[in-house]
Amino acid sequence: MTVTKTQLAQAYSEALTDELGAEWEYEFSRRDAAKFMEILWPVVSDLALQDTKKRTPGSVPLGHLGRLKMRYKAPTKSRKGTNPFTGEMMTFKAKPATLQPRFTPAKALKDQAAKHFRSKMR
């Protein structure tokens, strides 16, 4: 099942209300949770892109979910090769250097997934 943004905001608002509602004397709505997620995104992306001038950029921990890293891919030169379908010679274009986001799941998430999988497979 793929979770929609609305479903995620609803689940997040319920979790926020359960965890902080009594202490803050506030019931979080789905709109509050969606706004919080929208505010969080630029913060995480700015932190992930902070050290991108280096060959090994930094990473951003996301709690028990995992870690978001930016991966540097070096530029490639154009090269000659063979089309595997036709067998004719061709030139592959050069590619510029790029940054690609990578997510590494945390041990807690991996353990939870393994536990869930074992319980469903019995």
C-alpha cells in the first residue's frame, strides 16, 4: 500500500496529539501536521546540501528512520562503444558531475521491517 501525503499528515497529527497534546493543551489537526512537514523539508534539504563543495558531502540523521546523504558523482568523458542491439559503433555523451541523494535506513528501521516480515510469513 502506498501512503498518500494526506494519510501521512493524518497519522502524524494523531501521533503529535498523543505525544504532545496533553502537555501543550492542543489537539493537532491534519493541516498542522502537513504544515510541519512542509516546514521540515527545506531544513533537511539545506542541511544535506550544506557541504556539497567537498567530494564527500555531509549527511543528515533522521532519527530512527535513517540518514540522508548526498552522493557526489564525478563527470564522465564521452566515449566510443558498441550498440548491443545493432552492433554498430556509436559515441556515448559526456555527463556532468552531479549530486544524488541517498537514504540509508537505520538499524531500528531494518529490525522493525525484519520483525514485521517474520510475523507476516508465519
